[in-house]
Amino acid sequence: MTDTFNWPPLVGPAGAGTFRVRSNQFGDGYKQVVADGLNTESQSWPLTFLGYNAKVAPILAFLRAHPGYVPFYWTPPLGVRGLYTCAGYVLTPQGGDASKGEDVYQLQCTFDEYFVP
């Protein structure tokens, strides 16, 4: 069973959509463009999470359990739930009180839409 990513990122993620097309430019200036495949749009979402150990550690554990080739469900802003993968992340300590286990971390990652037959 495929897992679902449910943690909300910081406000303001800016996703990018890419349309797959094939084109051919002819000598007389005519250009022919057609859709390439069944899934012609793919989305990529750079996300940032910020919080204490208790908030960021489960997110990091989820990403490690779903390395770049293991898809998971996620719903992008104004989008429909779909399959995504995450090929890597950047974890940055932001300070805090290590003696109390209250370090603050910033976790950055990018979710790329994933398609299955």
C-alpha cells in the first residue's frame, strides 16, 4: 500500500508545471506541435519545512523511507492527489537549545510528480 505525505509545508510553495510536447520546425516557417505521451503535464514542488526536532524528524524519516524511486501520495496546492517522489533533501540546523532537545531545523526538498502505467 502506498503511503501518504500529510505534513503542511511553510506558506508559499511555488510549484512548476511542465508540458511535454514534440515539435518539428519546417523550412517554410511552419511548426507542428503535438502532445508527447499520455501524461503531458508534470509538476515539481520545492517545499520547505521548519520546526523543532519533534516536527521535522518524522518528515525526514518519511523521506528516508521513500528514497527517490519509491513514490508516495501527496496533494499539491490547487491540485489533485497524485504520486510523487523526492530525490533528496537539505537539512539545516537553525539553532535552539540542544540540552533540552529543542533544536530548530529547516528541511528543504522537492516533490516531483510520478506516473505509473
